[in-house]
Amino acid sequence: MRQVILLRHAHAEPASPGQADLDRPLSPVGLAEAEAAGRWLQAQGLQPDRVLCSPSRRTRESLEAVLAVIGYAEQRLEEAIYEATPGTLMGLLQEQRDVERLLLVGHNPGLERLVALLDTGQSSDYRGMPPGGVAVLALPELPAQDTIEPGLGRLTAFWWP
């Protein structure tokens, strides 16, 4: 894997009484943010080879809006992304090492901590991946026996609506 693109879901509607957090849809503002993220990714030439997406409605709707702009990519819903720790997300990246450009669509605080962990080796260094935000990290090619470790990546771009 050479690039990891992290997309935090865009703004969502507050939960209605009795509504599960997983079922919260994007707000109209969130839909516009997700479309803007897609336009930014397209302008940067960042077409993913594979997408891993949290099963929440707001992440799926964010991804749909992005893909409507940039075009189709192989997609997988990944239950582990919802409420994931940076360690869980690192494990998912490890499983996807064969992918040249991976887009992971998820939630904070896991995503912002993953950015920090990959870039600096410290999961507490960054605070602030806004809804609809995109972080792009470069990772070196590794021999098959090596693992993706903290501090191995380099943050190459950060964008938010």
C-alpha cells in the first residue's frame, strides 16, 4: 500500500428519540460537505482502489456522495471501523497491504488518532479532523514479513470543507 486516504463522515443529523446512532443520516450541510470532499479528491487525482467503510448510515451516505463525483471503487462495509481504536484501524490497514490506494471512511476519535499515530507515532498529537475532513498519508512499500508501525507514514495532505 502506498497511500491511505482517511475520510471522516460529514455532518449528520442529531439522533431522533429512540434512533440508534448507527442510523443517523447526513444533514443537508453534510451532503454538501461530502460532495465537496469528492470534488477535492477528484481534483487531486486520488481515486481509491478499494474502500473500507463503517456500516453507519452517515458514513455510507458520505461515501455515496464522494463516489458520485469520483466514480466507482471496490467497496466493503467493515463493522470494526465503527467505534474503532487506532490499533484496530492499524490492523485493518495491515490486512489491506496489497492495495495501492485505500480509502477508509469512518469516525472520530479513531481517525484523527490514526493520523497522528501513523504520522508521528503518538496517537494523542492531533485533535481536529472535522466532519467531511480528508487526510492523505503516504506509506512506504514494506517486505511481506514487516508490519505497519506507528510513525511509518507521512501526512501529505489534509483538507476539510
